[in-house]
Amino acid sequence: MTDWDGARAESGADGAVLAVIVEAMGSRPRDLGAWMLVYPDRVLGTIGGGAMEFQSIAHARQLKGADTRAFHLGPGIDQCCGGYVEVEFVHLAALDSEPDWVVLPSGRRWLARPPLPVLRVHGGGHVARALARLCVDMPVTVEVIEPRAEWRHWQWPDGVDVRADASDQIPDAVLIMTHEHSQDLDWCRHYLAGAGVPWLGVIGSDSKAARFRKRLIQDGLDASVIECPVGQRLGDKSPPVVALSLLHAMMPKLLSQLPTSRIQ
């Protein structure tokens, strides 16, 4: 995922134009707040691709001042989506920005740095490593809890928070897949007995799920909130394929924690 601060810092503000979707109705490739930075020689981010983005890039490179363009995503631009989008353009150097919000020339405020949902993964094994790589371009912050030092010291992707112990912060989703089933069960007890998390998943088989639910019910805990097994069986159990299945299962829960609108 293209980061706003990273995009701004990549080559300074010289010649860059911000294009951000400020109105969106009907079928369209991106939602409110989607953005791109248009430089004379490259583009960072995307407002959806296709003819709308192609025309927006050309417009941004000829821009003299601030502007807003409307796009009807129909035959007029060789599209058949049927939606309607307005894109606001402004030179990056002219922006008035707050810590998280950017004030656009129209007076709208754009949430440039939305708070990302936190996925906490217990276990830093092969699947966790593959999952961390997949999450690099996703709108999610990944925490990995791994008490084994030699596994923590692997070359994790930038931005992944790897630690020996879990913090007191309640994450938006928890995925449990340590190297020991007894640890998995203890972490289930921990989260079920505490304040709770919006989503709790445990990697494992149907038999593991049945055994865990029986033990947790005996402990007086509500095991029905645990998702186990997690994901679809894709016909391959290699770590990258398992990680893809896990991410597909978790993303709707994680994305539901994002702000509903990035434009005010």
C-alpha cells in the first residue's frame, strides 16, 4: 500500500499534484478518499486506473492551480461502470495539512493518515512470515508475538512489530498459531476471559477446534466466538498458500474497522 508520508518524502513536493476522490456515487473503481500523487515522470498511488485515471494524470500534469473534475463513468470516456466521481486536484506544495487531515482548496478535509486496524498474530513461524509479507501492501498494522528469540530475529518486513510479549492494547483481530497447541489454548482463554476482541481466530483442524471448544466451555468461556478452522482449503498447505487463505478470511473483519469516510 502506498503510504502518504512515504509518497510525499520520496521526491519532495516539487512538481507533484495530489488527485483525490471527493465525491463518489454508484459503481466506481475506488471510494471516497482514494488518491494519487502525479509527478512529471511517475505516479504514486491510484484512484482506480482505467480511463478516469489516465485522463486525471494528463490533467494533473497540465494543472496551473487547484481544480475539480467530474467523471461520468459511461460511454463518454469509454467506460461502462455507470458511476459518478469527482476528483480534486491541487499542487502538493500548496496544501494546508494537519497531523492527519489535509485541508483541500475546496474547503473539504481529507483524512490522509487513516488509523489502520491492528492484526495481532501469536506465533512467528513459517505461516506468520508469509502472512507478514502479504500484509505489506494491505491497510493493516501487523503485530507478531513470538517468545522464541531466534524466530523474532528473522528479517521481517518493514512496519511489522515483532515482540516477545503482547501489550495491553486490544487489537482489532487476533490470529493464534503458535508452535504449541497448549499455548494456543492458553491464549484463547486469555482473550475470552478479558475485554474481548472484534475477531478471534485459531489456525487448526476440525478436531482441534472441537477439542478447544470442549475445554473452553468446561472453563465457563464462550467458545462460539472463535473462528477455527480459519480460511478455505485451497488444496495446498505450503505457508504462502495458507497465509493467503487466512488473509482472505480476515480482511473483511479488518477493513470494517477503517473509517467509513475519509472526506469531510
